[in-house]
Amino acid sequence: MIYAGVGARKTPDEILQMMRGFAGFMAQNGHTLRSGGSWGADYYFELGCDDKKGKKEIYLPYEGFRGHTSPLFGSCLKARTLAKRFHPYWHNLGDTGRAFQARNMYQVAGQDLETPADFLICWTPEGKPVGGTSQALRVAEFLKMKIFNLGSMNLDTASDEIVEWLSNQ
């Protein structure tokens, strides 16, 4: 199973620790993380995956982003065309902003842009889409992907709900 682990850079510490634990659990069970190398949620999903030496696909907006060594960087015309389709203010973005939005396409739809993740897990404040996470959510919704937004879930039962969904897949 492949999952997209994304979320706001300003994710609360309690949620970051949940994300790290979840990513470790998924890695331990042979599942693949897709994320984007940003601070906050992306970083903690990757930490959890690395804790268990799991499989991951980390898509970067450009080579060396945040000192990351992932070979998956940059974006092709198809990724940028998809990003433009889903971003409501594409015309207001500069090249760097467009690179980040195109990177989000890979997190959700895979390197070939045709292999969607099985589900997306994220955190946004009060469950309301913000920043780059909102782009990933728009694409995931379009693809009818299962979305777990920890910002709109009861944190006391979120883990059980996610594990129950996983066990039914």
C-alpha cells in the first residue's frame, strides 16, 4: 500500500508525534510513504518511515531542497499542467511556487502521475485546507482517494479509525 503523508508546516507537536508513529507502523508493515521533504508534517512522516527503514518516495520541488538528497526532484510539463488545473490562483504564483505545487502532484499521483496513493493522511488547522496541503487535498478528492485529516478527527479515536480502515483494504 502507498500513502501520501502531508500536512501543514506548523502542525502541533502532538500531531507530529502521531504522524511519526503512524509512519513507523506503516513502514514496519511494508507500506510506502510519499511525501515532500518540507518541515513539519512531511519531515515527521519521513522520520517515522526512516525509524523502521521503510520504503519512501520523497518528491522535492528542486534538487537539494532543505539539504535533502532525494533523487526525486523537479517537475515535468505534465505535473505542472496538472498543478495548474487544480490550483485556483496559478496565475499569481512565481516559478518557485509553481514548483512546489507541481511537486504535490507526485505525492498524490506518483512519479508517473498515474499511480495514485491508496490514501492521504494530513493535518490542517480545524480540518480546513491551507497552503500546499490544500492542493494535495484537491487532487486527492478529485481522484476519490480516502483522506484522513487529523485536524478534523477525534484524536482519541483517530488511530483506531485509520487502522480499521486499513484492515478492510
